[in-house]
Amino acid sequence: MPKIQLALDTLDFDHALHLASLAAPFVDIIEAGTPLIKSVGISIVTRLKAAHPDKIILADLKSSDVGAYEAEMAFKAGADIVTTQGITTLATITEVQREADVWHRRAEVDMTGVSDPLKRAREVQKVGVGLVLYHRSIDEETTEGALWDAQAVKIVTEMCGLGLDVAIAGGVSAHVLPLLAAVPLYGIVVGRGITAQKDPARAAAEIADLVKEIWKA
């Protein structure tokens, strides 16, 4: 069954911790989002790990250079997974993966902006990457009307077919998930669908129930 990942993109330290506490019973991965880390620093990763030691903590660094240096910083802070960008150099991706291997943790390659995600997935797999994120951009959603469609589902399915762990993100909702029912996803990233709701705990619980229903846990 896919893991549910809570994306914390608030800019406030305490608010992030509060949201995490509300949703934690219903999620598997807690993500310190890129805006959050930029706003409050890497210490948020340490606090999240201390508060939720049973959860996977992801530091969404989206490293584009000095990959090993940034990955080491995040792993020291307590991250279980760090991210790098599919659009950056293969050298940087390789360095992030090497550092993850040193720590016996994971690197994830975010495919936002990659013109051919399946091709890039094959390339990063060759340097040891085992986890990728098919990420539909929020900016593309709001300015270009990008939607989840049959083509997106086909790409995700083919990426899974490579033997990679594949997570999805970007406008994931109750309407989107049934489209992916036949896909063996690693993770489902939900941000606004939980954090922007009046009752984040209830929203997280409803998503967890839906995932169990679709993937027949």
C-alpha cells in the first residue's frame, strides 16, 4: 500500500510542528518542505524527527549543486530521505545518492520540470537511485491548468515498471487517486489537501481511509 506523505510548506516553525502533530496518526512520511526549510532552517528536520521518531522524515532540499554537502547536512539533522532535482546534473544526483548510501538512508529525485521523466528515471537508476517523485508543478496547475490525466498515469506506471519506488505529488486529491488504483505506488504526497483544510486531522484521516480502500489494505 502506498505511504502517505504530509508536505509541510508553511513558513512558520511552530505551525509546521502543530500540523505535523495533527496529521501524524494518519501519515507515514512527514516532509519538511522546501519553503519551510528556507524559512526556518534545517533544525525543523531535527524537531520533526524528535517529535515523530516512528515516522519517515523527508527533507525536501531539491539540491541542484553541492549535493553531498547538502545531503550530509540533512542526514545529520535526522532526515531519512533527502531530495535532489531531476533537472540538475547527473553528477549532483550521483553525489546525493552516494551520501545517502553512506548514511544507509535514501535519496529521492524530484522530476518537476523534466521534459521526459521516464528517460530521466532510467538515467538516475543507473547511478543507484531507487526512489523518484513524479511531481506535477503547482505553478503549472495554477497558470497553465495542468491536470492529472491518462498520460500522467501512463508515465507513472512505466516508471514503476522500471523497478523504482515512485511517489506522486502535485494536486493529488480524492478525484485523482482512483485513476492510479492499478499502480504500485511507493508514496502519495499531500500538502494543501491536508494543511489548508479547516480540520487537518480529519482530512488526513479521510485520505488514509481512501488509500486503504483503493489499494485494498
